[in-house]
Amino acid sequence: MPLAARQFIDRTLENPFPGIPALERKLGRAIISRLSGNEALPIYPGQWLRTYREEFLDRCREYPDPAAYSLRVALGRHRGIGIDEVLVDAGVDSLIHLALRTFTQAGDPVLCSTGTYPTFEHFARAQGLQVRQLPYAGNGMRLRTDLPGLLAAAWDIRPKVLYLANPDNPTGHYYNEQTIQAFAQALPEETLLLLDEAYVEFAIGDPHPVCLWPNTLRLRSFSKAYGLAGLRIGYAMAPVTLLDYLVQARIHYSVCGISQWLAEQALEDTAYSLQLRAETLQLRVRFQQLADEAGLICLPCATNFVTLCMHSPEAANQLQWALLELGVSVSKPNALNGQSLIRITLQADIFVSQIARLIFARPGRSLP
């Protein structure tokens, strides 16, 4: 299995602030007066009290549970894994940063696809790592992450971490579980697979149980399929032998109590997430139909976004700026295999006449 950085091998680092919920669990009874945390008095502006429940404001005032124990219990039950096999942090971005901080040291090689979710490369370079990249495979409707190429490169480079988004961002391509498992098992034993599954619920629903592999951190998010992007909350699933290192390195108060509280409610409200995903998928089908009618190349995306292959860089620029003139933002990722892309989040706004007229213009025809 992959080994953590030297400072975690030499000794076990204990969190100096386990939090009051951990003390309650240890004692087996409730703490009724919190006189240890230097928290503010329970005094709130009148407008806040008129707008929010006092329970909500108390969670804002009090320090959260560093272990996110209650949420981890719920996640373990929903995903079919043990509570010690899941770790909660401030979104997938934070988990990517945490994994790099835990399993690499300056100068180590890491590997990813050229043009994939750029946060990985950004964090890796900020930590002084050697970022090696491999182009995507295929073009047009077959544009996808090159798994065989990444596997060959991993055996050549021997990276400490290999980053893979599945479903991919920005192509939206999805590899099934069996393919990813075979890929993970074929990697060098010292390579950690950082598997970013932020969009996976849009590909396969709500899988249960989740399989864990000795060399893989599976990262998931409450941002997309649960609509909580502003609360910054995500989780990693892996064997205890990997997660124990992350627990030592993480910032203990990184996830606020409000985020933990609402994430648990969203997880338990299965009807809410089912509705969110179902309506998103309806938008995706509608977009694909209009794109087909317009003769546009819309990649088969297993996500809550769609990606268009534009016929030229000029066309991509023209569409992006024409939409900005209307106050509409879309993403223009770096070209992949010479193809210019436009990535559009699935929202009902797409089908407003002014916006739809620009998006679904036929290739080669000037935008009105």
C-alpha cells in the first residue's frame, strides 16, 4: 500500500483539539455547560433571531465536532462501510490538498491527465511536486481519460499520487466500477490512486455498498448531488490504514457544525436527492436533443454538466463572450487533443430563448 510522508511514519500525531462531542462519547454522558471552549455568549442580533432558528444560531456560535462523528456514522450506514473508513473535510478540494500534504514531499512525482480538473495540478505545484501529465485519448464523442496510458506512465514514473476524476471533468466521461477497480489493482504498490468521484451520483445513482481498495482514496462531495456547494463539505472513503494518516494531518475544525448538520439531513432525505438528480437528468436529455438537432457535438456526460466540442477556438471564444454579454457564464476549459470545449452546467436557464438561441446555433453560422 502507499506510504505516507516520513513525518507520519516516524510517529503518530495526536489531534490537540478532539472537541466536546468526543469528550461526551468518552464519558458516556452529555456536557451541559461548555466552559472549556472560549465560545461567545449566546447573544444574537434581533434580525438573526427573526430569520433563523436559535438551534441554527447555536451551531454557528459553538465549535463543531472535529471528528464529524454523527455524519460519519450516517455515511458509513449509507455506503456500507465502517465509521473509521470515512473521513469528512471541507469539500473534495480540501481532501485533494490533504492527500498531497499527507502522502508526498517536495520533489516527489505525481501523475494526472493533461487538462483534467485543474485544482490537483495547482495544489501539487504549490507543494513543489513534479507534475507529470498524459493527454486524453480519442477525440469527438470518444474523448476520454486514457487509462491504459496512465497505467503505463505510472509504471514508468512511479508517482506517489495518481489523480483520476471519474466521471471526468471536463469531458464528463465515466468508467464503470469494474474498470476502475482493475486499474487500481494494476498500479505500482507505492502509488496512491486519488479517485475524485464528485459527480458519481449522476452516473450511477446512490451506490451501496462501496468497495474499498488498499491503494485508493475515493473522494465524494455534497456539492453536486445534494446541492450544498456553499457549505464546503466532502468525504473520503478508504481502508483505515490509509485514512489514519489523513486524520493526523487534517485541520480539526475545517468543517463547520452547520455544514455537518445539514449534510446529514440531506443524506437522510433520499427523496430530495432523487428529485435533484432526476430533474438534472431530464435537463441533460433535453440538452442532448437540442444539440443533436443543431448538429452540435455534445459529449456523453455522466454529470450535472454537458460539454460541447466546438468546431474552432474562435467559435468557443465567440460563444463564451456572447453569453457573457447576456450576463451568462460558461466554462471554456483548455483544449483537449486539439479540440476546443465549452462546458455548461445543467440549469433551467439554458433553455431561456435568448440563451438557447446562442448555445444551439449551428456550427459555422454566425451567432445573432
